[in-house]
Amino acid sequence: MKITLVGAAGGEVTGSCYIVQTEQARILVDCGLFQGGKKSEALNRPPTAANRTVDAVLLTHGHLDHTGRLPLLAKMGYTGPVFGTPATLDMTGLILRDSARLQVADNERKNRKRMRAGEPPEEPLYTPDDVEKILSQLRPVPYQKEFAAAPGIKAIWHDAGHMLGSASIQLVVEEEGKTKRVVFSGDLGPRSAPILREFEPFQQADLVFLESTYGGRDHRSFAETVKEFERIVIDAVNRGGKMLVPTFAVGRAQLITLLLGQMFRAGKVKPFPIFLDSPMAIEATNIYVKYSDLFDDEMKAFIRDRPLRADLKTMKPTPTADESRAINDVRGACLVMAGAGMCNGGRILHHLRANLWKPSTHVLIVGYQGQGSLGRRLVDGEKEVKIFGEKIAVKATIHTLGGFSAHAG
């Protein structure tokens, strides 16, 4: 058996992908997109040559840095199965369709510049057609049940507690009369976070590939972060301020929604307008509802006692651009969750342009902010930023809540 790392190694955090090759088979574990600037994005190409057979692809979870190169396999001619838990496959469809839309839009913008410079146009990395082709090859697998993934290779998925449907994968490889067990942890979730169950470690392995996103660094405690979040919300409501939350559509949007519902149910603050201003987050939330059987016992008890929507009567999804623009006319305290999570695109930019210069505004940074992103510049305390080419004074209060990570420390 030979295992090659073609992502999330050598100084890169993104692009997770392993090639596992035995005498009988060749499989991929994950096939993620490289992200984080031109240098990283230049690595985005098929993880295996067109003339090298791949028998199967196994997915730990649906995030783009673990699934984003799958359409390149389809483009290359791969017609085999892509295995993952049912929730992972639904999330993969949502995330890849959004990625293809962005790939095409970015490519059109670049090609306009190339035309003006007299240069030939380039193709996008992949298109919606490539995405639909690979999505037709998705095959669901259950947790905890071993099955034959490829000749001589069995696989079993355990809950990883990182995002809905996420898993660690153990391969049981039969070769030359010997059995070897190899575990790929995937991204592991924190033990203290609500909604999802905690990760389930495997008890036996000959070799473990452990994804350790934060290395030796640990997070601030989740309980302390929740207390700070509640203090900020109560203070902003009392002062009539607008709260802007740059939100990752999958995971973070659902967590913030739950925390607000818990505050309302406990009477910690009177219900106020909440806007889920992200079509992708709205779709992701529907997928969460579909797979509520994957929630932890505490979350199941919470929604069994009373549906969460009963606590969130003041929450409004705003899928259309007109509904999003109308939020600017709302007076008094309200909270807006909008993408992108690093303020590097999406609807949050419009809300920041309209409100960053107001001292009454609160910006709640609830996720990791990459180097060079607008979110990172706000966290670093810049007093003036450019949004859509316009200088905007930063007079809002910027709050950084570091304990909401979906990764274990």
C-alpha cells in the first residue's frame, strides 16, 4: 500500500486529498479545493492523471476544502462512485453548485480584463455542468457499517462532530494475506459545541492521518464565548444598535440562530428582528432540519420541548436581493447574518458599507479570518477600509469571538 498526500500538507491547510494505492485498487480520500490567494489557488488541478484509474472517492465531509476539486475529476472523465454520508452528499451538492457559480463569475470578470489587454480568454476551473456530472455519481453510505469501497478495501464511517454528516473514515485493506487498518480523521469538531454529536474515535489502527487545523493552539472555551455573545447582543439591543455578523453559510449560521433562540426562550432579551441574509445559509438550514436525527441529545430535547421556530418568530430569511436591500431601512436594534464569513465578498459587504461608519453598529466576527481579508483588517483594528472602491471609516465596534470554531483545538 502506498499513500500520497496531495493537499493540506507542505505549508497548506486547504486542498485535503489522499491517494491510497494498493495492488488491487486506487482510491481518493477527499478531493478538496485549495483556497487562500493566488499561490494556493494555482495548485488547483486534478489530483491524479487522466490515464491513472481511480476506483472510488471517499468523502469525510462536504466543506469546499475537502470536496472542491471533485468537478475536476468529472471534467477529466472519472465515472466512478463518490461515497459519503447522506447529509455530506446533500451539503456537497449545495457547496459545489455555489462554487461553480463563483468560478464562472470570477472567470468572466478575469476574461473581460484579458480582452482589454488583448489576451486570449481562459476557461473557468469548472462549470455547473461539471458539477452536475459529479453529483450524479454520489453514493450514500451509513455511519458505523463496513462496506466494500473498492477491490480489497473496506471502509467504515464514524461521526466526526465537525459539520452535519461529517465523518472519520477507517480503511480495512487486505493485501498479501495481511490486514491493515488506516484511519483518516477528517476535520474533528469540538467536544463542547451544541447541535451535533461529539466525534467518535476509532479504537484500532495501524496508521492514523490526523487533521490538526490549529496545531498546538487551543480555542477559548465555548461557554465563555457564548456569555460574551449574549452580553454584546443585550447591550446592542438596549442601545438600539444594528448587529452585523459575517457568517459562514454552513454551520456558523445555524449555531448563531440556535444561540439567539435560546436567549429568547430563556427571557434574556426580548425578541428583536433577525435577518438570515444568505440564500446559501437558508438552503443549508433546510438540510439541517432534514437531518435532525444527527443532532446531539441536548439539541433533540430542546426542539422536542418546543420547536425552535416558535422562539424565532422575529427571524426573517431574505433570499432575494430586494429583500436584502430593504434591511437598510430597518430602524432600531436588529441582527443581520450575511455571507461571506471573511467579508471577502457577498451581501455582508453591502451591509458593512452602509453601517461601518456608524458608532452605533456592532460587527461580530464569529469565524476565522484569513490573511488579507477585509474581516482580518477589521479584526486588526484598521480605522479606514475600502469597500467597492469607496473609503469607509470604521467607527463601529468590532467584536472578535474566538470560541465558535467548528474545529477541535
